[in-house]
Amino acid sequence: MTMQAQLHCLCLFTLYLTTGYGQEEKFSGPLKPMTFSIFEGQGTNQIIFQFKASPLAVTFKLTGETDDIFQIQPDGLLYHSKALDRETRAVHKLQVSALDAHGNTVEGPVPITIEVKDINDNRPVFLQSKYEGSVRQNSRPGKPFMYVNATDLDDPATPNGQLIYKIIMQLPKVNNVMYFQINNKTGAISLTLAGSQELDPLKNPSYKLVVSVEDMGGQNEHSFSDTTSVDIMVKANIWKAPEPVEIEENSTNPYPIKITQVRWNEPGALYSLVEKEKLSKFPFLIDQEGDIYVTQPLDREEKDAYVFYAVATDEHRKPLAFPLQIQVKVKDINDNPPTCSSTVTVLEVQENEQIGNSIGTLIAHDMDEENTINSVLGYRIVDQTPKVPRDGLFLVQAYSGMFQLALQSLRKRDTPQYNLTVEVSDKDFKTLCFVQINIIDINDQIPIFEKSDYGNLTLPEDTAIGTVILTIQATDADEPHTGSSKILYRITQGDSEGHLEIETDPETNTGYVKVKKPLDFEAVDVYNIVFQAENPEPLVLDVQYNASSSATFRLSVTDVNEAPQFSQQLYQARVREDVAKGTKVGNVTAKDPEGLDISYSLRGDKRGWLKIDPVTGEIFSVASLDREAESLYRVQVVATEVGGSSLSSTARFHLTLMDVNDNPPRLVKEYTGLFFCYPPKAPGSLIFEATDDDQQSFRGRHFTFSLGRESLQKDWEVSKINGTHARLSTKHTGFEERVYHIPVRINDSGRPPLEGTVSLPVTFCKCEEDRCFQPAGHMPGIPTVGMTVGVLLTTFLVIGIILAVVFFQIKKNKGQHNVESAQASEVKPLRN
């Protein structure tokens, strides 16, 4: 019997025993080791089991952990006289022996185990009536910061001892939001997400919770419970980013140097640093106390600031909170001397520059931090070469480096260049820079033409563009090869349309007058030109250009007979290809520069489609046009002057023909090899393609297909595949072995639509290796047997006649070897 069955039977036995009924047969048996399970708290004198022994046994003896509860009668009836208590003893170890009349052991002792089964007879009790704890503001949600504990004497392996914790009250409860949560099995109290975000000790420094514990897993209405109060203090969050740190660059103190610190709200956090930007070497570290150190000297000129993050994690390397940003600024020290922007700074000053005017600025740099005392630079002139006419001709602003003329105006012919040595200094360092000041000539001399009138010149109007027609020359007394002495020529009068231009030789200042645009006698026959010579550099204030800088020139243009000129070189027109003969399709216009009449003609009209009115230039169609023959028709138009030298010129005329639907559909090719194998085993089909010669639309060609005769519809069928392809299909297999010519109507989608009827030859023939096979005797053009015999007999008759004639000639002309050879060679082909 299993333990579960024994327990069930025991329960039934106890029930019946209390009502006066026994089940001896079910609860009796031989003396042997046994285990019984009995619920605690049951009434007294409850029978457990009836042991039976050998006939020699007259009584039984009970020993072990009886606790004055378990007893056995002489007949072997084991029972308990008091209620059991699992919390006092959960298991009783007993021994039962069978004795004879003399008290001697006949059987046993055998072990008997009594397991006391738990009932829910104990309520859970908190270890403390009041708990106190604290939590940091912004602590991680779900991480326990305190525990409550309760005990229950009932068996923890049964629902009687399974405890469930619950928060039943939170005071205050702001906006009806719970800031705290409890693990219902462990009693661990932690913050909710809302609590992690909203707890603020300045608003509510403390909270009170009422926590309950319930046995039976909280699932039974007869379970026991207990409550306790929990007082929680809210502490300010200390996980905050520290203030920005300043570190003096290139410090000589021993490293590492502590610069700041961070602290997690609770001990035991693991700290690390994370770079914001990837550096070749990260010069910071953090220890496990949260102290942050710089590990090496920093150079502000290399990097003036650092930003990185401090991270706190738990023992599983899970972040406890958001990282904190650490800002480090590198504080400047004066460790860089001033530097010159270039080896020599070159400045220029005009020889008439006024005293006090700015000449230019010397630019120097200091790599130390801007706008600090370390980068403030001072300037001082320490030497001037040459000291002619005197020393101290220049001064420099002490803090800006701007140079000024100090004493007097300068003259280039006396000293064209000065060299200055300038000391540039910050509060600790000095550097020498060099400045070269060039004296430049002022433009106080005007260009003067070598002559004021270049006379008259006559040119034909067809003088080529680019032809040099005149050379002019002016001189300037200013310094050569400067903006003051360079001369630019321009035409100020007489050529408003810009037919002439002047190019200047930069070395000699010679001006070359050239033809820039075609001359036109009919438009302008005389040009009265005025030249002006100027410098690119402005003149000084008290000097002006005068008549010496101007010159005149007269150009006369003679007439040249010129060919007519078309208004444009390409004329284009568009017409439908079906226009009526005599329709005007375009016109051209040309003019003769001399005003002569013009006669028009066509050249290259290879198809004879066009004619032109010789007087008006209007072009007409004289024949039917065909786009399919030539969609863009090109001809030349010739304009010839009437009278004079009969000069002519040509232009192009392009006529684009627009398509009309004037071509019926047709087969794309000749279909001669269409066949079906005879006899056909099943209906079959053949595919054919159609086209037409009209212009294809952007949607492509779209044809419709149908049989040419209704009488064919019982045998054949035509079905459309797409816009250009169709399928010819047989409807049965009862066809003869011959050629069928199937007419097919094809309609296009033009406006108006056109229809074409084509014939598809389809052969039903015997097939070998999927090819149509026709015996020679049945092939057209091959003679029959009778015809063949007749031809052969006729041939032999002719050959006999010829042989007789030849034999007769041989007899007649005996000895003539050459003749015989000739006759023999004539006979050979006949035998063949």
C-alpha cells in the first residue's frame, strides 16, 4: 500500500472510529517496518494500526519517541492518546516488539515512523513591529534598499507556511501614485519608476508604509496575516555631475593628480570613465572610490578642453543611473613665444603719402589663449635700414602692429626700399620680425600720343576680322612697368557699334587697331575715330588727362559686291504627308546688301516633291509626299542676285513630314514554312506577327485579327496574343494532307483605321524528326515515270541521228584529224 493510500485509509479509519465503526481488516497487518502520516491537532485515542504477530506472541511493547502520546495495547493496537503538534516534533521514531508470555522478544523490534502532517495553526508574525529605512533620491527603480521579514511556524514546504508580502498603504500618496513596491516573496522594498523620477526630499522628506504578510500564499479566505509599519526617509541624491574643472597646462606636479570626484548614493558601486570623443591617449582615470585623476601633463595648445562621462554600475556591470558629464578646461600659461606670420612682411607706400597715413600692418601670432595676458603682443621698431634721409621715418602702433609714415613724404628716386626690424613681445617672450617697405611711384604723368592725327585710311568692307589696320603709340614718363606707366587705349568717339578694337603691347605700350566686327559700307562708310590713352592706375588729385592723351583717325569704307544674305541659315517646317499638291509648306527670305533683286531656286530636291517661287521664296508641294519614304526631307535653297555678278548664297530647308495612317497592316515577313504533322493527333496552333509602315505611336502598335472568311470558322480560329502577334489554331483533327491558304484580316488602330488581308499557307504533311517530309514523286516540278520514259526515248533518238551524221562526215573527210577531234568534242556533251 502506498503512503498516499495509507494516509487516505487512515483518515477514513479515524472518521469511522469516532462514529463507532472499525475497519480492522484494512488497518491491520504483520509486524514490519512502517511509516504513518497523521495530521496534527486531531483528537485523543485515535487508532493508528493493528499489528499481528506469530502465535507465540502474547503482547506488544512500544519504545522510542513516544512523548507519552503513542501507546500500544497487548493485542498490537497502536494509537495516540493525545493530539499531535508538528511544531513540537514533526517526526516520531518508534520501535514495536512482540513478546511471549515470559517477556521475551519473539519479533522485532521493528521501526515505526510517525510523520506529523502540518495544518495551518500558526499565524505569520513580523520580526519587528516597526521598520525604518532610507532611500536616495533618483535611486534605480527595482533595486531593493531595505527588507521586512516575517516568520510562520507552519511547514514552509506547504501552503500553510508560504508567506506573501503586500504594501496596503503609502502615506502621503501624491496624485494617487505609488512610489514604492515590495517583492511579495522576499519582502524587498524598492522604488517604482515614478518613485525614482519624482521623489524629492524638499517636497516630502519621509513616507510611511503599512505592509501586510499573509500565509497560505494569500489565496485562502482562512489564511492568517500580520501587519507592520515602515518609516522611510528620503535622502538627497548625491549622484550629480561635479562643477567644471580647470587644470593648469604643463603642470610639473607629480601625477596622477586628483581633480574631482563622483559618488553613488550607496556603497559598493563600480566606477568607470567613458570618452565622448576618441583620443589617441585618454589622460584621465577613476578609482573605485569615485575619485577622478589626470594622469599626465596637458597642453592647452594641443587641446583646450575635455568632456567625458563617469559611469556607476552594480556588481553585474549594469548601470545604476545615467552617466555624469565631466568637463575639464585646460588653463593657459604663457609657454609660447610670439611668431611672425611670414619671414618678411612686404608693405608698399606711395611717394606722396601724407604723414600719419597707414602703410600696412605686421601680423604676428601667439598660440597662448586668446584675450588673456599671455597672448597680448607689443610691437616696437628696433632698426631702420637705410637711415636716409633720416632715422625714424616710420612708427608702429604698440599693440596693433599698424605702421604709419612718421616724419615726411618719401621719394622713390632717393630710396626705393626700407627694411625694418621689429620686436614683438608678450609678457615673457620676445621675437624679431622683419618688414620690407617698398616706395612706389605715383601716377603724376599722363600718357602723350606721339602724334595727334593719324590721318586717313580706306578699306574695303570685306576686310577680314582681326586685320591690324593701324599702329598707334603714346609714352608715359612714370616709372616703367608699373600701373602708372602702363597705357590702355580706347576709342571714345566714332565707333559706337564696336567694329574696331585696340590691343596694347605690355612691353612697348604700342597700340594695334584691329577689325573686330565686319565692316558694312551700306551701314557706315566713314568712321571719324578719337583715341584716348589712359593709365590703369588713377592719377594723383592735381593731375588730369588733356588733349595730349587723345588722337584722331579717319577710316573710309569702300563698297564690295556681296552675295545675298539669308535671314537665317536653317529654315524648318512641318506638314502632314497627305497634303494636297500645291500646298504652301514654307518660305525663305534673303536680301542683297547692294539692293539688287533676288531669284530663288532649289537644289537637292531628289524626289521632286517641292518647288519654290523664284520671286517670293515661297515653297510649295508639287507631288505626293510619303513619310515612309523620307520622314525629314532636306533641300538647299539658293538665292542669286539678278544682275551684277550673279553672286549666290545657300540656306538649308528641312521639311518634317507628319505621319497619317495610309499603310494597311501586313505580315512582318513571308511565312512559307508553316506546317502541321499529318495526321494531326490533336488541334494545334501557329504564331504569326503583323506590322505596318506607318509611324509607331508611343503606346506601340495595336492590331486586331480575324479570319478572312466566315466559312473557315468551323475549322480555324484566330486569337490575339498582344498588339502585334496572333495565334492561328485548328479546331479539330480532320484535315487532309495538303496545303491550306488561310486568309486573315488585320486591322490597325489608326484614324481612320485601315485593314489588310493576308494569306497564311499552312501545310499538313507527314513528319520525320519533327520536320515536314514530302516524297519526291509528289513534289511539284518532278516529272512522272511516263514523262521520264518519253524524255529518255526522245534523247536516244536524237543521239542516234547525230551519230549517223557524224559517221557520214568521217567517211567523207577521211584523214582530216582536226575535224574529227572537233566533231568528237561536240558529241561528248550529247552523250552526257
